Amino acid sequence: MASDQQVTASVVLETLMEVERIGPTRAMQRLEQIEPDLMEYVLENLSQLHHRLLELGGPAKKSRRIFHQVERLALVCVESMRKGHFQLWQTSVEDTPLARLEDARSQLDSPPPAPPSQPLHPPSSPQGDSLPD
């Protein structure tokens, strides 16, 4: 099957390790700041899923474990797609208006070139070093 390879296995693994490292709560908070509408939808559905799992009447520990697995799945999928799109954007901006804007911006951020060094004293006149009377 053809693939656009926007999200590679390394991006998914990197994202999974990041979510595990910072924890799902912090990862969710960060995504809420970046993608508030999407994360509102994800949070609402995760909440409904959690209640439905508990309604099944299974052991609470197993239900909680399944819920956390689904929560990680959602976080890793959303964040992996974000990273994949960002990497795609980075590789496709060459010679586009966005790239030219970024190049102009980086030139503005760099310090201006140093002025040519000027002598401390004005050059002597062609007639010699004598001063006028």
C-alpha cells in the first residue's frame, strides 16, 4: 500500500517515549494549549469511554489499565501527526514564499555587518603634509 510517510515509526516511538517520560496528564495539558478544540473532543470521548468501562462491571484495576492504554494511544497519535506534519513542512518550504519570509527574518535577526575600519586621522592632502596658513 502506498504511503505518504508523514509519520514514521521513529516519530511514533519518540512520541511514545516522550509521553511516558512526562506523563499523560502533562502531555494532555500541552496539547490542550496547542490544539484546544481537538483536545476538547478527545477529552470528552475519553471521559465517556472511562465511564462506559466502569459500567461494564469489570475489575476497576483492569478498567483503569485499559483506559490509560487508550489515553496513551490517543496522545501518541495526535502528537505523532503533529510532529510528522511539522517535519513535512520543514522539508517542503525550500524556495516558497514561506521559506523566503523565514530567510528574510533570519537576516533581520543577524547583527549588521561591521563598518569598514576608518583611519583615526584624515588622509593627508595630495600636496604633502603641510598645513595651510
